[in-house]
Amino acid sequence: MKKIKVIRHNNINWYNIFEPTKNQLEFLKNKYNFHPLDIEDCFEEIQRPKLDIYKNYLFLVLHFPVWDQKNKTLKRAELNVFLGPSFLITINDKKIPLLDEIFYQAKTDVKKRSRFFKNSSYYLFYFIFNQLLLSINLIAKQISKSLNELDLEITTGNYKNVLEHISTMRRNLILFQTIIKPQIPIFKKLEQGRAKLANSSYAYYWGNLVDRLSFIWEEIEDFLQLLEGLAKTNESLLSYKTNEVIKILTIFSVVLMPLTLISGIYGMNINTLPFLFHPSSFLIITVIMVIIVTFMLIFFKIKKWV
């Protein structure tokens, strides 16, 4: 069996498992008497975060946003957690760099290990999750930067990729919502003491996590409102630009209509047309056309149509 990474501190074990095998989870299941369905969940992609409460442990499925800088898109990382009085087990099948960094620091630095654990597996879990939530601020900054770039594209008239960017940002923010929102009631349950296993003295810590999640949720809503405002601005500018093009084409069409009529009339084989046999007939007809065009443009200008 592949060795499980573990840190032991004051009778508390922290297991951190990446891409778990069945043997590894079977070993932990037998050791801590986990429910088989929770083990199955560790091998499946759970669409929504959840909390299962048992007599001797808590099982949590948590989601975290991961920013793809190359494609400027948001992705979902899942973290499965078994939490008991003497153990914390974190399981993930996608790399969460900050989690690995915290684990490495706890393993190599005695002072940090003591600060992270504080003689309680519940505090260790709070510390880890709190750090992961704080790291979301960097993602929020990336989204804010993308919205600013989108705003610049709209104001500078670069409409070519704006609709695609708006669609991508809307998808990112909706995914962000589905990650954060379901986790708020999870920690509210812990704050309210619904899980007796989790010591009531940690209600303040669970409440702090609820506050952080709520703040992130409100920030996402602000981003969505800003995005909707940019989308409406873009639609208005596109509509205005389209109307301007249609207006110019309409003016050309209206101006050319009398000229087309005159050229059509003089294209007929009728000998009685004015100036038909005059030596300067072409010049006279041209001058008449120019006068008509000038009069129409002056009329449009007076009406403020151009």
C-alpha cells in the first residue's frame, strides 16, 4: 500500500492524501470506523458541498475555486474531510497548492506545527480552511482585473471579443457562486452547535468562517452586478453604433433616390425631355443633381438628422 502522509502532534493525526487508493481509504475506514458511503464519496465528484454528522466524526465535502491564469477561467477543486476529536483527514484528487504548503510547513517547522494544531483537530481544520478562504482574495483580484480589462475594451470600442469575454466572466461568477453559497449553511450548522462532536467553544471560529464566506458571496454578487452593468453598456453602445450605421446608409439611400429617378428618366428614349439636345446637357443635369443633393443635406442638417 502506498504510504499515507501523516503529521502527529499531541495525539492528533493529520493525514493528507492526494489521489487516494482504495487500500488507503480502506485502512482509514477500518481504523476510524468510517461509513462506507463516505468512502465512496471520496472517489466521486460531488456537485455540491455537504456535511454529514456522525457520533464519532464529521464528514465534509468542500469546494474551492482555482483560477486558470492562461485561459482566465475558474475551475472547481474538491476537498473531502474527515474530522474527529483526534484526527483530521484531508483528501483531494486535484492539487490544492496552499494545502500542500501548509502540510509541508507543519511537517518541517515545529513552531508552525504547534501554532497550526493548538492541541485540537478542530482548530487545525479551522486554520486550514480559513487560510484557503483568505487565498480566494487573490482570485477575487484576478476577476476584478478581468472586469477592468473588459470595461476598457468596451470604452475603447474594441467590440470584437467583448461578448465572448462577458460570457466567460458570467460563467466564472456563476460557478463561483455555486462553490461558495452552499458552504455557508454548513458552517452555520457548526456554529449553532448542530454537531455536538465539534466542541461548542469553537462556535466563534465557525462563525468567523461563516462571515468570511458571506463576505465572499457578497463580493461575487457585486461582481455580477458590475458585469451586468457592463453587458448593458456594451449592448447600448452596439445598438447606438448599429443605429448610426443604419442612419448613414438611409441618408445615402434617400439622397440617391432623386438622382436615380433623374438618371432613369433621361435613360428613356423620349425626344421631348428638357435639355436633351442642348450642347451642355450633361453639365446642366449634373448641376441640377448637385443642387438637389445640397438642398437635401441642408434640410437634414436643419432637422438635426446628420
